[in-house]
Amino acid sequence: MKLLRLTLRQVRYTNKTFWRNPASAFFTFAFPLMFLVIFTSLLPKGDVQIAGLFVKQSTYYVANMAAFSVITACYTNIAMSVTFQRDAGILKRTQGTPLPGSAYLAARVLHAMLMALLLVVITAAFGRLFYNADIPAGGTLLRFAVMLIVGAAAFCSLGLAMTSFVPNAEAAPAVVNASILPLLFLSGIFIPIGDTSPAWIRWVARIFPVRHFALGMSAGFFGTPFEWKDVLVVAAWGVGGLLVGARRFSWEPRR
């Protein structure tokens, strides 16, 4: 109980720190909406075929920008911010306080997941208001919530694991973005992929968790079949990230 209490208290402090940097907070919430408006405005209007169903392009991007917002909050932001704190000596100093390291990291993960949830709600509401997009409801809501929680936790785990591969804070933006940006394109987040896409793109997408997470999230918006194997693949990557992070995570700046 004491560890839980310390973790929840640290979540509150992490939240205060987040909102005290208004520029960072603003762009965290603005990026998914900005990309949603850009893609729906620039690309030709039409329908996208998903699992045999045709959905409006605007609805397609509402769902995928919701997935993108979770990845941004839970993977990109975690990997970069924790690396910055490591190189600034904040993580090392934290270990000299009564706060357990596990509580500190758990608080970072919980806060990222809460921000991801808020981003999904805002993106879905924006899509409903301006694009008349369907939003998860009824029987699909529970499965959507499962994928959202599992995906958010998995990408947080992968973000912490990625910090062990980033040599220093200056390299963090380049390394982290290089690890996720190609997958966002190859997994259909920014550009729809289908049976006509090159086989190697579909093969790569099936290996990594981004595509599976996007499909699970999209099922709640489109009404396409929900596959539990997508949840299992994302969860497996999360467990792998947890194991790598437990073995390689560093509290001190790397030399």
C-alpha cells in the first residue's frame, strides 16, 4: 500500500510538471489534431477499404490519429523525456531520495497512459464534431478499451527500453524518431495500406506492434472484426520491452 501511495503521489507531481511546460503540453495535444486536419484536407476525398468494408477517409484518419496519439504519448514522449532526465542527473538524484525507483517509473508510465486516454477522447470528439466520424460505443467499447490499455502500457514499456539504446540526450530525438517514424508509414497510420501494397511492407507491418495496435483501435471506430491476436502481439512486444528495460535501463548518464 505504501508503494502504491507513493506512486500515486508521484503521478500528481509528474502531472504538475507536465502542465507547467505549456509549449510541450500544447504540441502534445495539437499534433494528432494537426495531422488529422492536414491529411483529410490535402489527400483526395474518397473511401478506404478496410477488411472488406469501405469507410470514409476522414473516419479512417480519426481512428489512426487516435492510435498515433497513444504512441506519441507513451513511446516517443517517454523515451525522450526519460533520456533527458537521465542525462541531466535527475534519475540519479531520485535514487538518493526515499522514493523507490519503481514508484518513480510507474508514475511516469501511469501519467503517460492517462495523457494517452485524454488524447484519444479529444481526437474522437474532434472527429465526431467536425467529420461526423463514428466513435466506439456499445459492445465494441470494452474491446476497444482493452486494446487501448494494453497498447498504452506496451508502448510505455518499449519507450523505457528504448532509453537504453539512446547514447545521450542530444541523440534522443533522432534515435527515437528513427525507430518509430518509418513504422508509422509502413503500418498504415499516415497512408492506408492494403492488399495492393508491396508484400514486403505488409510483411514488416505484421512483425511490429504498430500495425496490430492500429487495427485493434480502428475496429472500435469502423466496426471491422476485432482480432484478439492483435492484442496478444502488442502485449508480447510490451513484455519484451519490459524484459529489455529491466536488464539494460540505466539511472546514470551514459559515458
